[in-house]
Amino acid sequence: MLTLKSINLKKEKTETIVIPVCEDKNIHTEKTIISLVEKARKIEQFKGRKNDELILYHPEDVGAPCVIFLGIGKAADADTEVWRVFASKAVKMGIKKELTSVSAVVPSAKKTGMEKNRLIESLSEGALLGNHRFDQYKKKKKLKPLKKINLLTAWNVTAELEKQTARTARICDGAIMAREWVSIPPNDKRPARFAKLIVKQAKKVNLKITVLKEKELKQKKCGAILAVAVGSQSKPRMIVLSYEPKNAKKTVALIGKGVTFDSGGINLKPTGSLDTMKMDMAGAAAVAATMITLARIKSDVKTVGVIPIVENMPSGHASRPGDIIKTYSGKTVEIGNTDAEGRLILADAMAYTIDLFKPDMMIDLATLTGACVAALGEKIAGVFSSDKKISDAIVTSGERTFERCWPLPLPEDYQKLLKSEFADIKNLSSSRWGGAITAALFLSEFVGDTPWAHIDIAGPAYIKKGDAYCGVGGTGFGVRLLCDLLPNL
């Protein structure tokens, strides 16, 4: 679908060409492109400023009926995210015009001050992610994705760049897979069904798969997972995925929160907070999609993904505030609030993972707290870690992928806020403040000495209004982040 190539624009026919233009600098070297840009600049209303647009129909000496110019602003501000946005805009304009293909012009890497591979990677990501549409529940599909996207270069395409573009496409496929799982309505992804969706894709890439059902979870004494799931007629699952390349030097464990719908349980959420709770399994989606993607790109890092999946519902059988449960680790937890359920299922999954795999490090992803959204907004994830190197690596990968993360503290004195008079720990803080911190501190009780990081993705996992290269719904946040991160740990 996405092709990187060099063509003679005067001789070869293309459907539509899209050219990026800076307001203060020429960023192209190909003579035909430079000539077209000069024509565009003669039109007074087009300056190349950010969000400027201009369309020329049937320009001379070009085998395309339409050339679109998109302003990207000042050259010095054109970072990787600017190029993702440009490529996505090019694709979306093609979709809006009901085209089947679009050719986006790649600027000179030297003139943009970027490395070729980073430039191509960014353009590829923006184009592929921007081409995705989640419309499987619509009878009339008004807008259709492009069948073909070309990235046109003025230099010879190397085998190395083609290989990189193919890798980027596989990673974007993983992000789109996670997006779609998150956007599926809760009636179509109750725990058993969601588990089947994951297993179906995992089998295609030959991951080692284990699915623990309710009986096995009882045998293994995963009391926290069972306590959250008991209110629902849909039975819980825990999926274990293993990717084991030869000669791997370390094992990284990924844990993903999978609450397919979170009503809050007995502590029922208010109406305004329920409509998006199908997204409470975004951590599970990201971990599962990452595991599948690692196999597709042939990563050299041994990785295990452990994914507890439940539905949190109120009923006559549901867990109650005041209940005391015994977790897989043996620690007891007093339930202070049944809507603080994500940390419970993660506690069992993390302790089980450490017992079974003894990983060198562990990272969990979870839509865990509204408090993290209050602290960092809807576009940045919070990172809590017992290991500064892991935390720094996550933040760096977030900068490279624009799946942004920000480190938050784990102060020891806040641990007392989780004290219970009747059990080893309580799942709810005694203070209304610092909820993202105390949730992370709760998780820290179940990781032992294993280097660990918790990424709270409650904000960026789902959007109610589409952005530059993602439509309404699941964002797939975490897949590109983790694929970038793991080789650097």
C-alpha cells in the first residue's frame, strides 16, 4: 500500500501530487518540484505558513491532473511530528476527494536538517496512520481509505530504506490493530471474545500462547482478578504471550490492563463517565498488538506479554467495598472502592509474571486513573518507575514517537495512604489527592525487586475528537512507543 520511489514527474502519470512548502526556506532539490513551488508562491494568499493550502489543476510539465501544496511553517520548526502531520493531511485530502492514491513529495533530508531514515519513518507513520478508518459498524461507508500511497523522492531508494519502510508499516499495522480493539463496542468484546480476537492474531505469527480461564485462575489463586470479575456473567481470562528469539540476552515483561467494560462495579460510575468505558482495555490492546508486532518485525528482545481480561459489573454477586481478598502474591487487599479495579487485576498479573518468567524488567500499561488525566491532560501518559534508566528510556521513546510520557514521583511517605486496619493494603487512598501516585504505589507492592515501570495511559488511549492522524476512538497509544523502547532497554 505504501511505496517509496523516485520517478520522473514530467513523464510518469500520477493521480495527485502533494508538496510540502516552508514559509522561509526551499526544502527541495528536484527541479520540477522547485518550479512548481515557485508558481505556488506567486499566488498572494499562499505563503507556506502552517495550515496554508493551495491546489493547482493541470499544471504544465507534470503528469498529474492536480498538485496540492501544504504549508508547514518555518523550516526550523519542522520536526518529526510536523512531517507525520503533513503526510496524514496529504492522505486525508485524497480520501476526502475520493481518490484511490496520493503521491506525497519527500523533501531534501539535508535541507530539512534531518536524517533520511527519520524523515521517511515520520512520513510513513503519518500516511499509514492517517489512512485508517474505523467504520466496520457503518452500513454506508462515506470515506474509503486510499489503496495506494507513494512517497516520492529525488534520490535513489536504497534497500535499507525500503526495509525500514516495511518495518514502519508493520508497526503502524500493530497500532491500528490496537485502535480497532479499543473502538470495538463492549458487547462485542466481552472477556472470552476479546481473548479470542487476540489469540487469532497471535497464532498468525506463531507466538507461544497460554489462555487461563476461570478454573485455572482459581487453581492458581488469582484472587484479585476473580474478585473484579465475579460481578459479571462474562468469565475472566488471562492470556500469556511469549516471543522468544534465539540468543536473546534479557527478558522484558509487558503487562496490559484489560477491563473490557468498566461500570465501576458496586461503586457505579455516573452516567457521563460510562460512555467511553469500552476503552478500559487499551493497555491490554497495546500489549497484545505490540507482542504480535515484535514477531512481525523479528525483534531480538525476548518478550512476554501477560494480559488479564475482565468485565467490571455490578450484581448480587459483585465484590463490595469492605471485602478483603487474597491476591496471587499472598497479600490481602481491603477493597475501598470497586472502581479501583484495574490495579487489582494488574497486581495478580504482575506477581504471576515474576513467578513464572523472572523477567529482567517489567512494564505495565493501563488506563488506570482519572487523576493522571487531571495532572497531564489527555495527550500525555504518566510514567512511574523504580528505575530511573527505564523511566528515562520511556520518556525518550515517547519524544521520538510523539507518544509522549512524563515522569511522576513514587514518594515513600504516600504509601501510608494505602494503609488498611484489616488487611495488608487497601486499594484506595485515604486522601482524595494524588490518585495516580497512590495507584502506582499500590502496584509497586507486587513487583518485588524486579525493575519496573508503570505507564498510566488513561489520557491518550482514547480521543472523542479526531486529531491529525487518528480518528475518534482508540488511538493505539503504546504500540509505537514500546516497539521503539524495547531495543533501547
